[in-house]
Amino acid sequence: MTSTFSNVLSHEDIHYLNTLPEVLEAKAKLNTNNKVYFQISITDSIRDALLTNLGLDLTNIDKIPMRWIKGDTEPHVDVGSSTFDRSYLVYLNNNDGSFVVDNREYPIVENTGFVFPEQIVHKTVNTGITPRLLIGPMNEMGMSVGGLGGGGNTTTKGTIYYNSQSDAISYFVNDNANSNIPPAIALDSTTNFIVGYLNSGSINGYTSWGIYYYDIDNSNASSAILASGPYQNGDDIRTVLGLNGNQYNFGLYPILNGNNLVCFAEGTKILCLDNDKEVYIPIENIRKGTLVKTLKHEYLPVDAIGKRTMHHHGNSDRIKDQLYKCTPKNYPELMEDLVITGCHCILVDKFKDEKQRDAVCNTLGKIYITDDKYRLPACVDERADVYDCKGEFTIYHLALENEKYFSNYAIYANGLLVETCSKRYLRELSGMTLIE
């Protein structure tokens, strides 16, 4: 059943969204596209309004998906990078034509919201060329969802974009009979697939991707093939992967600016100096200027700290794009459990053996050293377990003052010696929101 809501947001919030620089920049891209997908940071007033009027709880969400659309959308049902129950959207300007959901037409009116079940077919008709702005569509977890339909651009009908590699494994690789797998696409001399052209799922501003795919016409290829890339928006997959005219399914997962996600889970305690005493401070309470204890450089002030959310699926695959738990049982230095991302490195004097050293090279590309210690990613260190709590998590990282823009330090997290990130990583590559 579809629910409609009038006056979802205040007049001030509507004006704010329509004049926000990020929104105007996205609108300018309609000159070359009919759909533009982007995110904005959610304000408290918008978060409260969506909860009060739509029943959408985004308490732990920092950013919300938005899009500009020009022209009609084909009939479709929404799909996402994981299963969900409902789609939520709010129109932010008036437009010609109608929004048709479950065979019922609704005028496209500014500040009108819609909530409808996941499998409901919907479309727009007679909308002309005037651009329309939406919050969403998104699911109850605040994740962008999109259409998998019988019409539209057939060159991308065989693809789904996932929010993480772990989701791609769960919903594409390990469950290839699942309805999340899209119809196949035949790649021949007249048909191609351009990375970044969205048909379904969520792009969320990512530009670099790894790819799983099935070769449907090859009877010997029953399992998914991994092309780890990274591949960039605009790449022609038929060309870069050397594919022929067979039929394929594609599942794409983001690679953060071609780099690895290196962060601490919320609640991690960092050893600092406060009022001339060494104390452990929760990372979410640390700010620019806080003095952090280092292994070889005494106490150094925080240059910047950032945060973002990540989806942790908690499957058994020891991939980079998951959270891992270090316990005092396996790490005697720890005073309590430490949860970090797969590519966050524990600092060690030496590797256990050549096999571990090779695994580090495969994961990071080469061997790195911080303050005379080797970097050992959590996903490679067998002492760390995949975190058994699934869901959305807020993660943090910090960079300390350093004359070298690309360098980092050894610090103590819950008692364990680990790495900070460099100023460059935090500011240019992490995709994090910096905390003032």
C-alpha cells in the first residue's frame, strides 16, 4: 500500500535544499545526463521531519541520497544493494506530469512524500523536460535504491551496483539464483556497458569499482569471476575486460577512490595526553589539537579527524571491506576488544612467515613500514576475527601534525600499536566528513 504525505519539510528546508551548492552543481550535470545521483549531509531539521512525517529513522545516517531527473522514467521496481521493505522519496519542486505508483496517478507537487513497498511498480509520465529534484528514493536504512525494469537503456540492464564488496559477495556471488541478479546483457560489437551509468542499485558518488561477473553462455563458468580493478566511471567494460558477444551479469562494488578503507569503529579509545596525564579518549570525542601519544615522537596534536558510515555484512570472507575484531585473548596488549576495518594495520616487528608477507603484498600492493614497524592489515592477520555484528557503523580516523603530507605514525588504540592515516589520505582519499 502506498502512503502519501504533504508538507513533509519546512519552507526553510525546501529553500535550503533547492539552493545548496551541491544541489546546484548536480543540476548543472543534467546538460549531459537525464539523471544525476548525489548525496548531501543531512541536517537535524530534515532528519527530524523525515522521522516525524514519514516514519523514516535516520538517526545514525550522516548523508542522504538525492537525485535530479529530467524526462519520464520507465515502469520499474526498486532494488538496492541488499534486501529492504520500503522505498521513500520526497519531491522538492513542482513538475508537469504524474508519478504513477501501483497503477494510481499522483501529481508531482513540491514537498510531497511517498512511501511504498519494495515490489511495487512505479513510473512517471508526461513530465516534459523540466528537471525535478528528489530526496531519495531510499530504503528504510537510508541507502539509495533504483529501478530494475523492463524498459530503458538495455546496455546496462545486466548490472547492479552494491554498497560494498561484502554485499556483492552475499547477494551476487553466493546467491546467484537470487532475484537480486539482473537479466543478462549480451555484449557485442554494437552493445557495451559503461561503468558509472546507473540502472539499479546505488552509486552514492563512488567513481572506482571492482567487478564480479558471470559469463552466462560459457557452460564451464558457473561461478562469478572477479575483476578487482579498480575500474573508473566511463570505462567500457567490453573493452577493458576483453569480453566477447556472450551474455553477462555484472555486480559492481565501490573501491574508495581506488584506495582502501582504513578506520576505527566508534568507541575505540586512543591514548592521549590530557592535563599532563596519559588517558584513553574515545575517538569520537577527539578533536583537532588533541595531543596523541605516539611510539617514537612523544605527543603530537591531531591535525584532522573524520568520520563516515560503512555497511558491515559480517560474512566469513576475509576481505578488506569488512570490520574485524581484535580481542585480548589473541592480542595480550589490548585492554578491551578493538574493532577496525580490514585494511587498518596492526604494527608488528616481523611477519609470521613468508605466506603472511605475501598476503600483505597482495592486499596493500607492497610492504609498508611505519615508525620502524611493519604494517599488518587486520584482514590478513589471522588473530583478528570478522566482527560478528552486522549493520551500519560509524567509523573514524585521524591524522596527526606532520611536515610530510604522506606520512603517518604509530599510536595506541585500546592498548594495541596501530597506524594513524596521513593528512593526504584523510583529506583527499577517505571520503570522510571532517569533524571540527
